Amino acid sequence: MNLFIDNKSGAPIYDQIYSQIKALIISGALSENDPLPSIRSLAKDLRISVVTTKRAYDELEREGFLYTVPAKGCFVAPKNTELLREEHLKQIENHLLEIRQLAAACGMSKQDIIQMLDLLDS
Amino acid sequence: MNAIEIRNIAKKYKGFSLGPVSLTLPSGCILGLIGENGAGKTTTIKALLGMNRPDSGEISLLGQPLSADLRNEIGVVLDEVGLPENLHIRQIEKIMKYSFRNWQSDAFAEYIKKFNLPENKRFKTFSKGMKMKLGLAIALSHDAKLLVLDEPTAGLDPLVREELLDLLNDFTRDEGHAVLISSHIVSDLEKVCDYIAFLHKGQLMLCEEKDRLLEQYGFLQTTEENLNALEPDAIKGRRVTQYGAEAIVDRTRVPQTFDIRPVTIEELFVYMAKEG
Amino acid sequence: MKGLLCKDLTEMLSPVNLIPAAVAMLAGMILKLPYLFACIALFIAVMPADSMRRDAVSRWETQQMMLPVSRFCIVTEKYLLTLICAAAAVLLTGLGMLWIAPAYQLDSEELLLWVMRACLCCLLIPALVCPVSFRFGYDKGRGILFLLIVFFAVVTASELAVPETEFGTVYAKLLSSISLSSMTLRDILRILLHGGSYKMILISVFCTLILTFVSWLLSLWGFCRREF
């Protein structure tokens, strides 16, 4: 599992951990019921605060990405298809906004974009 | 359980008064106590260890009031390590073995080897760094649950300082362990602490999670007029020159339009101390 | 307390102390010089005070506050050390004097006198220096030690020099008014220098032991108030 924390970037550290682990889970790099490193060992290995790591894990648990088994540790939760679908929809929306911006920059209309999509399909 | 609980301790000396100071250090965490020389860090730590008697307030360590027996579980390194000058490490170890209940000879031998300390030279021939390392080896070899370090990195080179921070990091892998470390070299503390407390002129300015501090505050450079237009509460410290103004601001109270860069704990302390 | 005793004894029994003591002992026995044994006794008598000096200089005073020993133990250990030193001085002086007794035709009373002199010295000096050192730090205690030595030196010299003149009598009266229990200082000094009966010897030792006990209590009270 690769995690890269940047102390200087200004992005909150708990957010960096949260986003990266979430991305790993969604992309499938971490499978269902895979064990996650304990909060303390992750914090110490990355040289970040335990309090912050716990915050990230708590957030992930709240959103259903992981579950805790007492005395055993944290594990990746089974893929929640609703959650995943929502996540993908959000990504598609973001990409579409980007496409619209780019299209406007080179003077393409909505029809032109749909034509392009048909071309790709065939 | 809280490793350290200090409630409202205060102490008055001629020309200096400390407190009231209240601090809590949860188990499994590292608290960095930052302050300029003479801010009261050493006084606070000595009150914690029973070396002086506060005029008021309560202290509890590892859930119990302070007692001589409790020191079996507390490892202390003050800025000057005062071991007998004419003894070697072997002789010093014997003294410690007879004093501490859970002395671990193997762990001590490992640390001595790791720190490259000479076994057959007298203590008075050691350099400052070596003395501190020996003090640390002793503090880590009697199964202590709490480490209290007062300015351990002063006068040490960057490599040794990094080694020390690594050691503290490893020490707190066990959630039953905790560390209180005081320093005026803020950059060291910033790397390793979970909580930060600022002491300035005997008063506790704040005690917070380090990462929350870094998220909440930012560094702003703008014109003096813009600065004055902001809420007074949002500004934690400022510096105005003829070329503009700089300030540490609370991100949550400043409009998003301003370009706020991340701040370091050192800058935060310096600006807040100047303002206070 | 075991650790503290270990430290003090290790420091005391270093070659720097043992070699001169051994040399003086041998010299005294071979050359038949009783005053060398008195010197050894004095040398041992200042050792507890010297150990306090070392503790202050090397900052062990502060370091020991981090060991799991109570302030009671720290004080009591120093007094235990004093008793050990007194016993050592008694042993060495006794051995030495026994060895050379035939040469000087000393009777048992005189022998006992020499030995008790050593014991008194070893108990008196720490008893007076420790309470001040524990309460105010060795800097102030050192002053007391110096004053003590000067006082005894001056008084002893004057006692030897002018025992019979009028000045001597006034001075003697002055000294008599400074009394330790039933003994006058002059009487103690006379015992220390010239001799006396068994009874006087025993009373002065007893008084000094009481003084040591009171000193121990004072040190405990003082050290509990000390701040670092």
C-alpha cells in the first residue's frame, strides 16, 4: 500500500490520508476484508500524529469504507454499491464540467460533443 | 487514562510568576512544550516531578498523585545530566540497578551499543551529546511509561537530534507510553508531537492538537488596510512594515479570496508571543 | 537507598582516597607515629561532607530527585554513610594504636581515648555541616565546615598556649558558657587533647550521638523544604 503525505502542501494531513485510502479502496487496490494497518503503526511509520490518523480512520468508518473488529483491527468494508455509484457519478460530473469548459474554449457546441461520443463508440 | 494531568498550578518566584497552567497529556501521545528562555518550561517540569512545590494546583501522573515510588515508571532527562563524574558506565549502571525496581540490563546494554558510548571512560570526559545519550539510555531502561525531557536537543548536532526524535517516535508505538518534551528548537517538536503547548512569560497561551493548529491558522501577506478590515479576532499576530503587512490569521474567519499559505509552528509561536 | 549508598561508597573507595590512607596507615604503624592515625580519622571525618560537595558540583543533587527514592532516604543515606565512616575511623585508629601501644606504653584508657577522639570527629563534623547543606545547598554548608575547622583550630591553639593566665581564665569561662548537655566545651576539648576518665569519654560520645540524631531530624525537616 502506497501512501504519500506532504507536510508542506497545506492540505490537511487527515484529509490526505482519508482521500488516499478512499481512492485505494474504490480503485480496488485494497479488496474487501483486507486488513488495514493499525492507526498507531501507520502514524508512527509515516511520522504523523496519531490523533490525526485516528481522525482519518474515523471519517472512513463513518462513511462506510472500513469497519473495526475489537481487538483485531480495521478492515476494508465490502463494496457498498450505492456509495460507489454515488462516487462514480460525482467523478463523471466533474469530468463533464471539464469537458464543457474545454469545448467552450475551442468553440464546440453540445451537439459537437455528442457527435464525438458517437464516433468513439463506433 | 491521561499520562499527565496538571490543574491550575501556579508558582511565584522573585521577579517571575508561573501560571495558572493546566495541561493534559493523553496516553500514547507526545506533547511538545514550547517557550522562549525563561518562559517557565523548566519550572513547570520541575513542579511535575516534585522538585519544587507549586503554590497552588494539583498534579497527577499516570493516574496517581506524585510519589517517590511512581518515579520507577517515569524516565526523566533534564538539560544537564548530573551523574557522578569519576565513575564509568558500568559503575553507574550498578547504581541504577539498585535504585530502579524494573531495571533492564539487556535494554541498557543495547542502548549503550547503539549510542556508541565508551564503557571504560569516566563520565566527566563525555561530550554534551554523549551525556544526554547516557541520560536517555538510563531513562529508557527501567520500563518507564512516561518520558519527560527538558531541552534534550539543545547543543546537539542535527544527526543526533534526528536519532532522538526517531527514538521518541518508536517509544510511543506502545499506546501505554507517553512523552512530554520541552524545547525552544521548535522545528524538532513540529516533526514528532501530537499536541503543542505554548508557554510565554509564565502564561499558557494555548494547548492544542498540532495538526489542528496547522489547519486552522495560516500566513497572510497583504496591505495594512486589508488587514485592518478583517475581524480583529481573526488575527493572531501581525507585523507591519513600510512595504506591507504580514499576519497569522484564523482561516475560518478570513474570506476565501485571500491567498493564505501554510504556517509553521515556529512562526505561529513567534507571532503570538509578540502579540501577547 | 541501596543505590545511593553504592554510589557514595564507590566514589569514596576510589584510589585517590585509598592510596593516601593506606600509605599513612603503614607509615604510622612502621614509624610509630600516633598522630598519623588522628590525621586518617580527620580525613575520613570530612568524607561525608566531601561527598555532598561532589553531589552539588556534578549536579547529582538534581539527578537523584529523579530516582525512585524519597527525600527521607536521601537524607538518611548520608547519615548512614557518616556512621559507616565513624566505624571505619574507629577500626583504623584502633588497629593502628593497638599496634604501636607497646612502644608508647599506652594503657587501655589512653587507647580508648584515641579511638573515641576519632569517633567524635567523624560524627561531629557531618552533624553540623549536613543540616545547613541539605536546607540551603552545599555552598552554605561549606561555610559552616570552614568555620568549624577555624573555630576548633583557634580554640585548641589558645587552650594549648594560655591555660593559666587571667586571659585564659576569662576565655575558659566564655567557653564554659557554650555547653553541650552536661559537658562544657572546654572539658570536651581537654578530653580531645589531653585525656580524661572513662566516664567523660562515654558521656561525650553519647552527647555526640544525640547531636547526630538531632542533626538528622533537622536535615530531614530542612531537605523537605528544599526546592530545586
